[in-house]
Amino acid sequence: MLTQEQNERLTRVGAGTPAGELLRRYWQPVAAAAELTHEKPIKAVRVLGENLVLYRTTAGDYGLVAEQCPHRRASLAYGRIDEDGIRCPYHGWKFNAAGRCLETPAEPRDSTLRDAVKQPAYPVERLGGMLFAYMGPKPAPALPRWDVLAWEHGRRWVQRHSVIGCNWLQCMENSVDPSHLYWLHGRTAHLAKALDHYEEKHDFTVFDHGVMKRRTSAGDEGARVDQHPLLFPNVLRHVLKSRQTGKLVHNLQYRLPVDDTHTQVFMVLFSPDDEARTAPDADTPFEFVPMRDEDGNYRLDQVLAQDVMAWETQGPVMNRAAEILGAADRGVHIFRNLVAEQIETVAKGGTPLGVTPAGQGAPVIELEVINERIGLDRPQTEAAATA
Ligand code: FES
Ligand SMILES: [Fe+2]
């Protein structure tokens, strides 16, 4: 249980709020690269409570600027693109990716008005079929090259899910809540012990990039482990087995805070495959995945929609002053403490967990994901040591 004040502190995402400042220290996903095309090079996006316009110039460079034109406030989302920037649809003022005003066409030729104009703008990088933006103080840190974004030995694709009507922290607390698996997902996932009383051990270890969550369940053939990291602060790294192909599908689930009461999930998926190679900067297939059917009902035969049902029904911003936590909620407790601690670190001018300075040739970050239930086993050395 938290006080109302603590709850506000951990959940609010706007500029100048404690969690908003923490979240701005991390690169955030803003769109799938495939969502910007030659025909539609501009997309309005809402990120951390800010209305922004993402665009791709005719030269292929990306920009992300505040939506409202500084001249007379028309929306740049209806603007026009050329080689080096975006033009307002109303009077044609033009801005580049750094937010500099390059032209004010209706002004006298010798006007210097444009030099006094600065539009808020954020750097954008493309990796693994996604576009990421950094909205914090400069210099921008390194964009983490997670394995799923950077691997080449297989196929990669990207999904955007329906916008979820609740605060980001609810989605992330779910990722350190292993005890919901059997109840919420047991029937769909065909878990042998669904709805039975079960014996499991849950461990949570804070490591360089977040919280490593490990579940050890007793079974007839001995202990079985699954281990998935929560990448601080708003990403889950997971793996599943495709029902269609029987192949492993590694994935990253980004939970982007749209604003205080909305969250956008992007998923990057990668399936190792001897027949395929995919470069990290390759064009990447994209699909939209609805969480509800045409009648607006949750698609409860799907694991992801089951989670969405749980998160949304907790409320737009869950009232943590009215909850009762048990011993099985230890992961939730650990994660909240970590968020609170990292908020403090940022407030004191420090560098929060997992943020590394931009440097030469950022390495691919390989994560130790295990899921023995679907055949992704522990490294042999470890299995032998614990056998
Ligand atoms: S409102 Fe944008 S140029 Fe005038
Ligand atoms: Fe779940």
C-alpha cells in the first residue's frame, strides 16, 4: 500500500514530475519505422503527456518536434515535408530536426525573425524496426542495443497494440508479478497446473539493466526454471513458442507512457531461423494488434488481452492507497522501491539504472532469458551445478 502522495510520485509522467523526469532519461519507442512511409511521412504522437509530430524527410532523416507551430499554433501534423525539415501547413514556416526555424516565407526578405524562433525538438534513432526518441537533458545517452533489436540470425517484426486506458506503472508491476500466470493465463496457456494450488519459488534480482525475475516450479521431472528480465523502467524481455511454427519467438515489450492514463505497447519480435538474416536497420514488417473485438469486448482468448483487462480494470491510475499486498506481491514491492530510489537519483543529479553514456560502437546487450517450459533451457553449466 502507498499513500496518495507516493502513488502520484511514482505514476505521473509529465515534464517536471518526479517519474516524468526519470522516464525522460531513457530512450522511448515512438513508432514502428514502417509507420512512416513515402506517402505518409508524418505521424502525430503523444509521448509522456506531450503532443509531438514525428516525420521523415525526403532525404530519409527523422525528426520529432512539438505539434503546435510557434507562429500561430496550427498543427504541424498536417504539414509538409521536404529535404531538410517540416513546414507548417498554415503559413509555411519550416523547422529542422533540431527545432531551428529555417524559413518564414511571408516575412520580408531581410527578416531575422526566424533566428529568434525555437521549436521544442527531440533526437530520434532507428533500430530493429522501431523509432526511439530521447526527451531528457542532453547529451543523450546510448540507445540500448537489446539482443532482440540487434540480432541478425533470423526474422524480426514489430507490433503496435491498441492504446491501453491506464497508467504505465500498472503494466510494469504486472511484469514482476509471477503469481498471476496460472490464474489469469492458465487456461489459455494450457498450463498443467492451472488453477491448482502450486509450489513455486520466485526470485527477483536487481541487475545492471533492471530486475531479473526467476520462477522455479517443482515438477515430476525436477525443478523447472523460467527467467525474464524487466528492463528498467518500462520494458519486458520475454520469449514464447509460436503455435504456428513451433519456433521460439524472443520479444521486447515496450510500455510507452502516452500520458498519465494511457499506455502504448510496442512489441519487437525475433525468431531465430537458419534460413533468414535480418540487419538491425532493415525494413521490418509491422502489424497492428487490437486488444478488443468489433463490439469493444476484450479478446479474452489471448494472453495479452487478458493482461490488458486486468490493468485497465485496476483503474486509470490505480489507487494504491486502497490495495492489500500479500507475501506473493514481493516483486511489486521491489519494483516500486526501485522506481522511488531511481527518482531520487535523478533528483540529485545522478545517472539512473541502466543509462550509459553514448559511446563508440555500443555493444549488443545479450540477456539471459530462460524458459524451460518451452524448451529454452538453462546454460548447461548452471543446470549441472543445480542438478
Ligand atoms: S501557424 Fe504555422 S506558419 Fe503560421
Ligand atoms: Fe500476464
